[in-house]
Amino acid sequence: MQRPSGVSVLVASFVVSLAGTAWARADHFAEPTLVSRGFAADDGWRAGRNPRVLADVNGDGCDDLIGFADHGVVVALSTFSAATGPALGEPRLWLDAFGHDAGGWRDDRHLRLLADVDGDGLHDVVGFGDDGVIVAVSLGDRLAAPERWSDEFAGDAWGLDRHPRLLVDVDADGTLDIVGFADDGVRVARGSGRDFLPATRAVAAFADGEWQVELHPRMLADVSGDGLPDIVGIHDAGVFVSLATADGFTSPAQWLDALGTEDGFESQDRFPRVLADVDGDAHADIVAFAGGGVFLARSTGEGFAGPELVLPEFSRDHGGWASRSVPRLVADVDDDGRADIVGFADPGVFVSLSTGEGFGAPSPWVWSYGRDRGWQVPRHPPLLGDLDDDGQLDVVGLFDDGVWVALARPTRLFLVATTGLRW
């Protein structure tokens, strides 16, 4: 993709109303701002050794930056304000654990996640280590001492390249559970908020051997619209679903005879398939990045319709999108309840907003974070998160010299008047 001539930086304009509440949808990212000198390649942080993620660890509604340094877990809290704009506090060591040197954690063996497992609204650290599932709950300004919440889902019997493990609330009780794809099927350990109960086999399917991580994605999302996450696996011949029930999951049923390896999706890296609610109907749909474009298979609650080619861009044949070096993410960036596509191309970040039935044409939201500006993935990972608590997703890029943030912003700000009219 080339930057069209005559494009200039977007300037915000305002329409004044006598009284009302601000309302706007983002349509671009502001110019990136350097908000921290930490977490950077020049500061010793390495891809494949020091994961960095966004999560709200202090419960203020803004995502914070958490990094697994060699010596432990380092946190920089978001300190956004309308007066100063995006900012991160000084990076601080919250816990001397879960690091390369602090506990022997390795990115190619040990899964480290951020999730609220105790139900207090703060994201905690959950690590799948050599001897079990280790949890350090957030106290808002530090992490508590690590505790073993389960002695399963870990060790030599579980490998990152063979056994996906997810944290999902499978029974809608407000507490996250572990779902692991094991050698003998899907195993679930219910969370109590204090630990994880012994795992049980929920489905004798989707197991390692017949299912391979790089070829056959296995995910959980609510595809039936009942509020419970279902198991969705994409195998050679198509899409298979096990619906969530009050007691577990149903036996797998084929919902779609497409989007598998037999249709050319021979690599989840080069041709990713993800679940997201594109039309806002509370049913997760499938977004598939094929060689010739983006395909959409919308959930009907009992199957997937399509798939339909909805966008030629973001593909190998249109722009050279063919690996994780040019990330394509599916997320609701403008807070309208529908998932959009965000792509990090050579010239910058391009976004296709959901139309409800597909996606609009890609438009450049910011001329940065691409290879033309020196950004290289995985050395410089781009993240999406809400740093200013406006419900819209911002770009957080980890470059050689520090953390660069581009906030999602509208070109025009509307005010919803007390009469209900929009001016």
C-alpha cells in the first residue's frame, strides 16, 4: 500500500452545542508520542524472551504496560489525563518472579498471561510453569507472592507448540476457568477465585495429534448467543463446534465445510483465522485472512453462513500480507460493538471498520509503526489497548528507544444535546 498524494495530518474540529454529552467515534490515530524510555530494545528487552502486554492491573479503567523482564514483572501504570495526554508512570518492579533469571521462565516453554482470576477487577499474573499453574494476584500497587493454584496443565506433558491453554469463564459464574487442549481432548479446571479445581475431560475431541497448532486453530467464543463460550476448531475439512452447556460441552458438530487446510489455509501464521463479533449480534463470527482477501463467515447461532469474500486487502495477493511481520488484528477500535481490522503495513497503520455486513475499504489511520519508519516485528511489537478509558483502542508500540503511543481519536467531535438531537 502506498500513501496517496495530498494526504495531510487530520485536524480535529468541533461543533458546539449549548448543552449535552460528548460523543464521537474514532477515525484515526493521533501522531505517536514517546511516553516511556523503558521496555525498549535499547534497554535490554528482547522479543522471544521478555513478553510485554497491556492490562488494567490497578482497576482505573486504563490499560497499563506489563513486561516480563529477566529479573521479574515490571509495570508502568497509565497516567493519562486530558491536560497532558498519553503518559506512563515510571516502570517499577512489582514482583521478582516470572522472569528469565527470576524463576527460570522461558518464552518457548512457559505461558504467561494477564487475567482477573480472583474477580476483584484487577488483572493478575498467571503462569503455566514446570510444576503447575502459578498465580500472583494484583493488589493495585504490587503483586502478591506467587501461589500454586493447580498442579496440572504444566510440565513436559504440556507444550506451547502442541497444547493451547486459555483462561475463559466457561460457566458464566464470573470466575475464569482453565481450558486446555490435551492429548486426550479438552480438559477444564473450574476457577474458585482462590485456586483451580481438579481438571475434568469435557470433550474427547480437539486433541493433540489429529489437531496441530500451526494448522488447526482451536478457540473459545460464544457462537450461539447464549452467553457461554463455545469451542470452535478449524480442521482440514472445515469448522467444528462444541456448544457450551450447563454441565460442559456437546460433542463436536461440523458447522462449515470451508476455511480449513483443504481450502488453502495451510498455515495459521500466514493465513490466520480468528473469532470476533463483526455484526454486533452477540454471536462470534469467523474472520479468515486468505491469499486473495478477507473472508467472513457469520454465525447464525446454529451454523456459519458463507464464507463470503468481503475485502481483497490485508492479503498476500493485495499488499503482501503473509506473516506475523505485518500483523493483522481484529478488534473493536471505535467502540461501536463491532470488530474491525487493524493492519500494520510498511507505510503505517491501516484500518477497515466493520459495516455490519463486512468491512469498509482500508484507510490510513497513522503513518507510523511500519517498516518504512524502521519498525520491525517481532523486535518492535505493536499492541492495542485502551490507555485513556474512552472505550476505543489505542496503538502502543515498543521501539528501540521506548514506548510510543498513538491514541484513537475522532476527526469531528459531536455533542449529544439534552433534546436527543446530534449537532
